Amino acid sequence: MKTDKKQMLVISNQAGLINSLKEQLSLQFDISTVNSVHSGYQSALILLPDIILIDQTSLSLKSFKNLNNFKTTHFLNKSWLIMYANEGAKPEMEKSYRESVNEIFYTTISHSKLCGKIIQHIKAKIPLSNYWKDSFMGLFNLLENPIVLLQQESILEMNDAFKQTFKFHKTEGLRLTDFVDCENKAKVKASLRNFARGKHMKAFANTALRLKNNKVRNAKISFSKLDKMIDEQFIMIIHFTDDKILVKDKMGTTSTNVEKCFVENSHLTDFSFTRREKEIIGLLCKGYKTKEISEALFISPKTIEKHRANIVKRTNSETILESIIYAINHNLIDLRH
């Protein structure tokens, strides 16, 4: 499980309370503050905080008319919504807002004790790390878009639409980079690893995806974490036909680093082989061994090995066979001669 700081959103106009919370809870929380319930709700949709604290002592009762939005929003109903209220307002609070929040603390306790209650709750809370995963997996195969569940770049699960589109039915050994046409797979791997470990909840990118029949299709892909407590797992949704964003733009913080990485590394390689490289690839396709190529082209076996290594490197492949397949699929060599 992750040991990163949790997210806390404080809705208050009281500088003293805000400063006390930041001073006493900074080791456990990244604390964000807003000064109204309305802006607090919008911020909550972006931050998806673990705790939302509403300070009734510094806000007007009129601002609480939409308080129910917090607990009725699917992405926020796992946040611990608490209220800090004036003791004199207790009858009204209990009558009107007890059902809208998880807990109400009154000014009979000090700021320090309030912080203690928050820390106590976090330590005692039973992890709900499978909540989002279970919810997602229940709908997994009902969705028409190709979707995969990822552990960094490794594919853990794929829905029926993905299997039908990419013609794969087993996840063993499959990686996302097997399907993405990338100039630099290492950078894409690093970008996905950083996203999985980072604080952002979503990312978007445009890239070229390779199907099993080696056709290449442009796609918009959306990454979204299931739960901040599920270590390094997230989903990827693929949309081939239009520019529709599949994850709500205002839901969760967005990682621009992932988009930048795909922009820089997901274009099809634009280059041509040298004359000598084409000759070597052509002879390899005819079944020639290194010694036979050496004799045919009057160059040393060591030079041929250097050319082979360059071909593998330039096509971002792992073997010379992959390089040859890449060259044929991209019409980079002419095998008719």
C-alpha cells in the first residue's frame, strides 16, 4: 500500500482554524483550502480528497443548501465529510445536516483535539482499496470501448471489446507498449510508471495503436486510476472514432506529463535505411547467414554485426526479426529485387 500523504480539503474563512490544521496535520495530509461550499464542491471533484472539512463557524447557513451534493456524487461518497460547527448551533445542525455529513464536531473541542480526532479516524479506518476496482470490474465487459486494467505498463485484465479489437485473449506477458507505436518505448514506460506512482488521477493522450494484424489506427486513450490506495494500478480506455474525451474533464487532477510523453514519442518513425542496411535486410529475408552475407557483399562479419545492431536500435526493436517485420510493414524496403 502507498504511504503517501492523504488529501484533505478545508472549506473555511477562518485563518486560525486553517493555520492550526496545517500546522498539526501537515505530516499526514496535503491540505487545500477554499472559502465557500460551492467552490469546495468543484475543488473536491478535482482533488478527490480523503477528508473534506466544512467549517460552519465561518460560513453562512445559506451556503449549505447544496451540501447533499458531496455525498450523492459517486466519486466523493468515500470521502470522510466532517463539519466543525458552533456549539450554539447544535440543534439546527443535528436536525438539518446530520444525514448530509459523516460527523459533526462542535467548538466545545479545541483545534488540537479536532486534529487528534482526524488522525485517529485515519489510523482506524479500514482500507477500502478494492472498492473502485470491484466497481469497475463489475462493468468491465459491458462497455463497448476497448479497456484494459494496467499495473504500470503490464496488462492485468482486458475486456471483451479489447480482445475482439486486438485479437488477444490471454494477458500473460502482454504490455501496453506491445500495442503502441513508439519511437522511444523506454520514455513511455517511465511516463506510465510515474503516473501510476503520482498524485494525479487521470491523463489523456493521442497515439497510434497497432492491432494484431499489424494495422495501425490512431486513437485517443484515457488513463484513470481506480483508487489512490491501489498501488500502481489504473485503467486505459481506447476510443478510435472521434475526439470525445472518455473521462470527465473536471473529475480528478490531470497529468500533463503523460500527454507530453506520448506526443514526443508516439509518432511513427520517419526514416529510411541506408543502401547497405537494405542489402543486409534483403539477404536476411532470403535466409542468408552472417557468413554468407559477408561473402555476398564483400564485407567482414564484424561489420555486418554492427549494421544489424544499428538496424535493431533504429527500429526500436529487441531482435533483428522484429526489425525486419517493422521494415516490411512500413514499406521501408523493397523485396521484389
